[in-house]
Amino acid sequence: MKFNEWIAQEVRSYDGEITEIKKANEKLQQELKTAQHDKREIGKKDNRNNKLHDQADEYISSIKSRIESHKSKISVRKSKITEYKSLNKMKPVRLKTGAVVNSKIVDEMLKKLTGKYWSIEYTQYQDGLQIAYINTRTGSKGSFKVYLMAVISDTVELPLFEKGEVKECSIHS
């Protein structure tokens, strides 16, 4: 599957989820109005209807809690949509290790190594990918960290990153 098609598919999926959550929230809003109306029907709180008031308050509180939970879910999905849309600007590439990184970051670092013979090693960390390089002529070393991007399915076609003379490519856990 082409990268842009995959992004469009993911965005549509999240849009659909947001629509469903909004519909559920509308039902909860109606339920809340009904519960508040029913509470008013009970009348002023006194010894006779104290228990009924407490039950109504509990019920109203649970509905409000579910509404807030739905709002949070919508917010999370909207941020995911933004994340997926921003992937296009990052020009992701797949490394020989299978990891997916932002090629702009890698390109910036490799501009410094142009015309030199170097080897490169990838080390996987939970919060990112450490890329170390060694100039095989001078022995100088360097490294930089690339943060992994959203999980991109293996079925998505991405260019394979193969710049430079990559002599080593290992991954350590």
C-alpha cells in the first residue's frame, strides 16, 4: 500500500471513531437532561426523599464522568489525526533494521559525513533509536538520536534508507 493511501485510511478510521463517540455523547447529554429533570421532580431535599436525592446525584455524576471520558477519547483521536498528517512532512524511511525514522534528521547528520568512508550502527532504545557512526579512515566516532515515529505497518511502501557506505547494520536490545 502506498504511504499516502495508508495515512488517508488511518485518518478516515479515526474520523469514524470520533463520529461514533460524538453520537454516544449526544445520547448521554439527553440522558443527563432527563436525570436532572427527574431529580427536580423529586422536590426539595428533606428526610423523606434524602435517599432518592442521593441516588439521583450518583446517577448524574456517573453520566457526567462518562461524558468527560468521551471528550478525552475524542481529544486523543484528534491528536492522532494530527500526528498522522504530520508524517507526510517528515518523509519517513525504513532502515535496514526495519525501524522507521524521519529521513530529514538522518540526512542532516549525513551531510557532515559526505565524501568520507563510514560505517553505521543502530541501537534500539524504548524512546528512540541511537545511530552511531564511525569514520573508518580516521577512527573518529559520533552518534545522534532519532525518535521513532508512529508505528507504520510493514505493508506500507517506504523507501529503504541506503545512503553512504553502510558496512555494519546491527540492532541491540
